[in-house]
Amino acid sequence: MKRIVTISRELGSGGRTIGKLVAEQKNIPYYDRELIDEAARVSGVSLEDVEKSDQKVTRSFLYNIVMGSSYGYSMQENVSNQPLPLTTKVFCVQQEIITGYADAGSCVIVGRCADYYLRDRKDVLRVFIYSDMDKRIEHSVKNYGMKEETARKEIARSDRERARHYNMFTDRTWGDRRNYDIMLNSGELGYENCAKVICDIMGMRA
């Protein structure tokens, strides 16, 4: 049976590492940065512009979503034939790409509001990975080469940005347990155990 795993995570919680472990153990595709690259290719805008727009969700974009459809403002629904704002265009493309990956088969998708895009599907396991601040700083220092104080500031900034981005785009609350099927403390469980729990649940739900 097809099974899609979406992983939302706090910076420094090891969400990407856990996602890769799940994908390797289940021998299924893993999508993360690839989504941005694909969005750039499909939308015809530069990768630099896509990366900038990835952090800028405006209220005008929300208006487009509401006026476009309940699922999202589709590029095909741009009946006025007016050029779409870059942010709107990129997120429409990302939504289509994520949905396409899910339709194609089992996979792991990290970030990009994938849990929201695929919220009505029965074949999706929605996961949120979190950890305490000390473990997140330790991870960031070790894996990103940050100094401890820099890591602390970057984590705080990332939390604000991810929450703002998710809350504004989805009209939900980032990190709210009601948005996910399971929430795992990677600092207590460890990355491999988190991956094992996810794989075990995938097996039980298959």
C-alpha cells in the first residue's frame, strides 16, 4: 500500500536526517531541497528568487487562495490572464509538485507545508519533529558549523519564520498537535529511534 510521510520540524531537531533514514529503510524517494529546485525549473524563475519568495507569504497571497479555490489558487484558475505575483506562482507550483509526488507513490516529504497540502488524503502520515533547545544548538553547531550563540539566534529566528510562514499560508498553527498524526522528541528518542517509530507506524497502517 502506498504511504506518504510528511515531516515538519524545528531547526536543529534532525528532521531531515530522520526523514532520510525513513526513506532509506523503506526504500522510497525523499524530497526536500529538490522541491525548491523543481519549483524554480517549472515556474521559470531563478532559484535565487524562489528561495526569497519561499520566506515571504503575503496577505495578498492568502486573498488569492480564498478567491481561487478551497484547496489553493491554481495557476489554471488564473482566468484574468494577468501575471501572477512571484510568491503566488511559486507556491502554486510547489503545491502541484507535492501533490504529484504523493500521487506517484510512497515517499517522504520534508517541510514546504506538505502536511497541509495533503491534509485530506488517507495515505499520509503527518509527523512533527521537535527537541529541547540544548540539543538543537548541539545539532546546529555540529552539523552546520555554527557557534553556540549564533545557533541560538538562528534557531529563534527560524522558529519565528516557520511559524509565520505556516500560520499565514495555511491559517493553522505551526506545531499544533491537531495538525499531525504523531509528534516525536528527537532529543530524547534519538534520530534512529524516531525513524524506527515512523517506519513501524507505516507498517501498522499499511
